[in-house]
Amino acid sequence: MDTKLTAAIERDDRREDAGMHADDRATCHTHQAWADDCAGRHRPVTAVRLLAEARELDLVRARN
């Protein structure tokens, strides 16, 4: 990660902590990249996805 991106992530983190909406970030906290570079990588949250993830967690817990 280059120094410009690192500084921008830190700046966005501080601004978000101060009340900026997450959609206004220039960087992606999840992927540690520029927001424009990972715009297509985020899937919208849906009830089906949440249920599928909950089921997967239940299966993992049952194995342990």
C-alpha cells in the first residue's frame, strides 16, 4: 500500500469518526483501497444473504 493511500484511509477514518457518512469516503476501509477501485466488489445486503450467512454460521457451530 502506498503512503498516499495509507494517509487517505487514516483521514477518512478520522472524518467518519467525526460524523462523515461512510458513503462519502474516498477510500474503502474493507479492502484498504481507493473507493473507485473496489466499487463493484461490494454486494448489497439482502435478507437472503443475511439468512444464508446465518445458516453457514449455524453449520460451522454445529461442527464444533
